[in-house]
Amino acid sequence: MENIIKENRVGKFYVSNNFIRNEPELVKGILSRVLITRAEGIFDRDAIEYTGYSNRFDKICMGQSPPEYKVIVNQLDDNIQGVCFEKVK
């Protein structure tokens, strides 16, 4: 079994405040896949920047800045079918 913290599978991603207000169940589904270690309001993006660990993030070297990921939600009706994180930088 992998250990996402020992393997340093850390990343960051943004969720817009509008998405949080309008799709709270989807946001809960996204956040349930990440061990959040930091959340910060980014006012010029009208979003929350989340940093955390997930088995969906690539391993990085210690001291390296967490890469940014884009969240992709596959949904059928009101049910989340899958959540993917695609590396941006």
C-alpha cells in the first residue's frame, strides 16, 4: 500500500468560489480525494487554492514546489463517475 506523504505526492489546484456555491456536492467529491494541508482564498482569481497529498498526484522531490493540477470531474446526472487531476505546470 502506498503512502502518499512518504512518497511526497503533493500538488495544488484551484476551485472557484462560484463552483463551491453552485456545486457543493461535487466539491465535496473532489476534496474527498485529497488530504488537504493548506487552503487559501485567492481573491484575484475568485477561487480557493488547495494544497495537499493525493495518490492522483505525481511524486515530487523534497524541497520542490508542488505542481499545479487542473481538476476534471466526470459526472453522469448527479453522480460523480470519476475525478482526475491533470498537471498544468
